[in-house]
Amino acid sequence: MTHPLRLGIAGLGTVGVGVVSIIRRKTALLSARAGRPITISAVSARSRNKDRGVSLDGYAWEDDPVALARRDDVDVFVELMGGSDGPAKAATEAALAAGKDVVTANKAMLAIHGHTLAERAEAEGRVIRFEAAIAGGIPVVKALSEGLAGNSVTRVMGVMNGVCNYILTRMESAGLPYAEVFGEADRLGYLEADPTLDVGGIDAGHKLALLAAVAFGVRVGFDDVELEGIDRISVEDIGQARDLGYRIKLLGVAQMTARGLEQRMSPCLVPAGSPLGQLEGATNMTVLEGDAAGQIVLRGAGAGQGPTASAVMADVIDIARGCRIPVFGQPAATLKRAQPAKSVAPAAYYLRMALQDRPGALARIATVLGEAGVSIDRMRQYGHDTPTAPVLIITHETTRDALDRALDGLGRTGVLENDPVAIRIENV
């Protein structure tokens, strides 16, 4: 009989329970596809007696995930605890040192420690697989590292945080302000314990850094990702974007340029009729562009028990089949540190500002934009019954440097009630 692949699962939250459930329900199918049985030897979690809705009978229990990682009857350590450091990192390092392969859904750990862990894995002859860390059930890592392996990737972009997409689409469909939809998402249990991980773009930024490493053959550079969250987006912005033929998305974009690697996670206007513009609810989408294959669009559930557990099992089955790819698609020693670059590709921008209603104020704004080299394409001044006038400006394509000069100048005019909101219009 073929020797089974034996798993040790650390973390029995939503995803961990989903993995256990798949293995218990689909024993014969998994064995047929993997070419060998897949079994669970032992598990670990914070609470042993919690009712998780799935039987743990027959599995040894370890209170300490490091002890689980070192067990002789574990071939693959499945890390589903989360957290960039602490038990997750300690147990992952212990597993590699003990000669185990690792499957993880931990984007934060890999975004911060990924290169070091990749070097350690390769030194031990082990692999780390992380499909579940990026976009739930969407096989984007496999698409980049295998399906597009013959391509020079030119750009990676996508909506990578379902919570932010839910908030933005809910604001649009219901006409509700950000604070109200944020509270709704919190009550529904969608948000992380620290909600800034979601709405501040940090969670999605971790994912973008990992994708960029695979796509461009560079070391993971999360510290170089430009981050901007969605908390300044108003329901008025969403409505005005819709009137202009756009929708607002928290969009991640990574591309290699002559000046270095651009990585940004920020709200953008995208054409309403584009695949990204039509994305609703908590769904994720990644767009991969290669010189040979052209544009590849992947869409699916970006979180949840079933989709994320599905991605975990895809990695487990690959290991069972003997598929052993370097962590980031090529040997860690060949991954260079990318020169970080701010976005230099020209783009149009949406600007919203509250202008003091006094003679010459609008002319002053136009003058400052012109002096910075920013040309106005369209301008709207809305009716109002307050001392401030809402003004919306769409610029012609300009560089981010020119826009930053303009924004700095606008702040010194003395005619604005608060800082203007600037949102890039992305060509997708």
C-alpha cells in the first residue's frame, strides 16, 4: 500500500475545520487524485473542548503547535493559526527544521518573513505552499508560478480584500455612508479583530507583496507597498464616480518599470463595464498580464471556509503528488531585492474638495493645478446651502509627482475647508 501523506493541522478556526471536513468527507476522492491516502495524524488549537461541528476522533492532540510540528508521524505541517510572528512563525520554523513541508494560509507571516523562511525551507529540502494566503479559492499562485511560467509578467492587479469590496458595493447599492456600512460589516463578523488590517489596505497589501514576489522574481517587499485605505471614501464619491461611468475599488497594482517595482494598494476608479468594475460583494478578482499569454482574469470567493480550505487542499495534494516548486516560484538565492518606485505611469485623477464660497476661490484652485502641470479635463461645482461649495475635478493624465505638487499647493491656498480627496483612475 502507498504510504499516506500525514498532516498535522495547527489552528482549528473556520479554515482549519474546513480542511478537516474535506479530508473526512472526501477520503476516496483525495486518495485517487493525490495517488496516495491523505490522513490527519494530530491537531492543535487554543481550546481542546470547543464544539467545532466536526469530529476530531482519531487525531492526537497537541496543546503546543511547535510540538505538533516536530511529531514523527507528521509529514506536512498545516499552519492555519495566523499572525506574523509568535506561535505561527515558531511552529513553521520548527516544522522546517524537523524536515516537514509546510502549507499555510498566513499572508502576514510570509509578507514579513517570507524570504528568510524560503531560504530555510530550501536549505532543508522542504517546500512552503501558500495558495490559501492570497485570494481564497482563486488559484492565483499556481497560475503565476506554473501556468504563466513561460511569460514575463508585465502587471499584476486585483481586488484582494472581500471586506472592502463588500463595503464599497454596499455603500453604492444602499446609498449608505461609510461609517454605517463599516458598523454593519463589523456586526456581521466580516472584519478582522483589528479592522485597520482590512479597511486600511494592510491585509490586501500583504497579498500584493506576495504576488509581486512570484510575478517578478523578487524578494517580498511589503514595506515598499504604498498603502491607502478606504476610510476617506464617501457615498458622494461613489455616486459621482458612477455618474462618470466608473466604480471605486480598493485596487492592488504591481508592475516593474525602468525605475523599479511599483506596488500600490489604494482606492481607484475603474471603468464600470470592466471585469473589475462589475465585481460585487465580497468576491475577489486578480488580473495577470503576461507578454505571451496576454491578460488573464481570475474571479472567485476570496475568503470563507470552503474556498480557503479548498486552496489548502490543493497545496496538500500537490505535495502528495511530488510537485516541489520553490516557495516563490524560483530558488530563493535568485530573488533580488527590487528597487522600490512610486507610480510614474501617467493617469487621470478624480479630485474632490470643499471650497470656501468666496470670489476668486475657484480661479485660485485652477491656477495652482496649472502651475503644477496638472490639466483639468472636467469640473463640476454642485449646488449647496452651506458656506462651502463641493467641487469635483477630473484631470487629464498626469504623473503622481505633479499631482503631489498640486495637492501641496492646494493646501496652502487658504480656500479649502479640508484636505482634498484624490483617487487615481486606473486603466484596466
